[in-house]
Amino acid sequence: MRKNAPAKVHRMPITKARVNLGSVVRRVHLNKEYFILEKGGIPVAGIMDAEELEDYLEVHDPKVQAQIEKSTKAYLAGRSRPAREFLAELQQEKEAKAKRRRTA
């Protein structure tokens, strides 16, 4: 799926989804399509890719929301640094750990 392409959302009766479950799941996973399942024409459930669902649930976790809010406040207060600096620091820590393991 192309970035910025509109999401493909399909509506489908649950009975039809049950018969075509393998195909529906393949389309959800490979094509990043969404399915709204209906019972009697009323939407009752949705199907989305598991990775995206995990991201959705994580973002709605109160602990994650608190961390995002804290990070946003720090950024707005000017307490941030370029990603290159942060990545360089992580690389240095990784190399230091490797060195300690070799000498231990």
C-alpha cells in the first residue's frame, strides 16, 4: 500500500466474512485494508492488521499517554536534542557494553 493512499474500508455481512475469512485476513494483512462487519446492516465489529491494532492499543495505554505528554512538554520547553546526538550516545553505550563483555 502506498503511503498517503486512502484507507480501503469495506463493509461486509458477518456471514460473508465467515465464509471468506482467509481471504479477508490476507487482504487486511497484506493490503492494509479494513473491514467493518455488519449484522443485519448494523456495524458490530472491525478487522484490522494485528500490528496496527497493537500500535493503537499502545497509544491508548495511560502510561504511554503520560510519557507522550511528558515528552511533548519537555520538547516545548526546549529540552530536546537532535536525533543524531541521541543515536550517537546509544551507539557509545552499546560499544561500552560490548567492551565490558569482552574484558569480563
